Amino acid sequence: MSHAGIPCLAFMILIGCLSFFLPPEAVAISISIVVLFAGPYFLYYLFKHNLHHDIIRGFLLSLLVMALGMIPVLGWIAIIGFLIYNIARAVDGLKSLVPDALVSIVIYALLCARVMFDIHTPLAIAGLAFAYLAVAVLYCRTLDHLEPELAWFKLSIMFLAIPFCVLTVVSIVSALGNLFRTVGSSLTRTLITPQTVSGHMRNGMRIDAYTRNITTTVTTTVTHTVPSVGTITATAAADVAQKVKDEQAD
């Protein structure tokens, strides 16, 4: 194993030692260390290599498309097309995460098996530790050809693969459900209506028929369809998924 894979393997062994050779409560410490490493390092890598610029541009573009969506029919077509495009990108990025997600499921399952199944037998714990070590070695060997910084980034992606997949699916569903929204507003206007008054007697005097204007206030509710946050949600999911996919392909 090269210089890129060895530090990553050492980190994974440290996590495993906490889970398998300390009291069961130490599993929470292992998971906490994983979270504290994977999330911040993922963001650090994105910002250091200016990968966040495309995400920001995608966000601004989605705002522009939402503004165009205020135009009836043509704007709605633009929003729907933009949404389909971003969902396709998100799904494409999601496919690239599947291998890492599978490894991540195995890693987390082995780390937490001792607590989930209340395992106390030393032989069973040793078996879990050996299986974890084998998976860790096999995974870290795939990082051998990478630069150390990229290897750590890919390791963080593996640990975050399950949350990424869940958030991507949730974002797609949310985007489809919040593409448009109906906004209601009240419109108040004053109407002047002519009214004919028949001739009549008042205080012993004859009043001829005449026409008078009656002022009435009418309130009506107006509804119209406007773009919602679905476009932004889909764009964010697509941009992050694509960035992960691009780095995975390097």
C-alpha cells in the first residue's frame, strides 16, 4: 500500500479499535470522530479547490430561472425543463455514490454491530474486528494511486455517502412537490351603483322619483401560481452530486 492509502487505513484502524476494544459506549465516540472528520474535510476540500464556485453559480442560475417562471406558460416551461435537467444530473451523481454507499453501509454495520446485537463474546468481537480490518484494507488499497489530499477527500465521501444519497433523494422529492405554489391575495375596490328611488311622500310633501348613487366596497380573492423553492432544491442537489462524481472520476 502506498503513502496515500496508509494514513487513511491508520485512521480507519483507530476508529475500529475504539469500537471493538473499548467498552460498547465507545462506539458513539467512533461515530463522532467520523462525523467530525468527514463533514469539515469535505467542505475544506470544496473551498480549497474552488469547487464551491459552481454551486454558487448554480444557485444564482436557479434564482434567474425562478424569476423567468413569473412569466405565464413560457416561464413555467423553462422551470419544468430546468428541473428535469437538474434531476437528471442529481440521479447521475447519485449513481456514482452507490459503490461508496455500499462500503459505508458495511463499515457502519460492523462498527455498530457490537452494540446493536449486544455482542459480548470475545470471539465474536474478534470476528467483527477482523472483518472490519479486511474491508478497510480493501477500500484503502483503492486510494493507493491518489494524492494524499484527494485520498482523504474520497475517504470523507465514503463516510458521508449514505447521508448524501438520502439527502439527494429527499431533495428530488421535495423539488417535485414544491415546484410551484399558489399565492392568494385580497383585492378591494369601490363600486358606484345607480339606484332609482320611486316618488313618495315625506313630511306631507311629495318627493318625485330620482336616481342616486350607492357606494359599496367589494373584496375579492385573487390567486395566481408562482415558482417555489423546488428549483433551488433540485439545483443544489445536482451541483453537489456532480461535484462528488467529478472528484470520484479523477
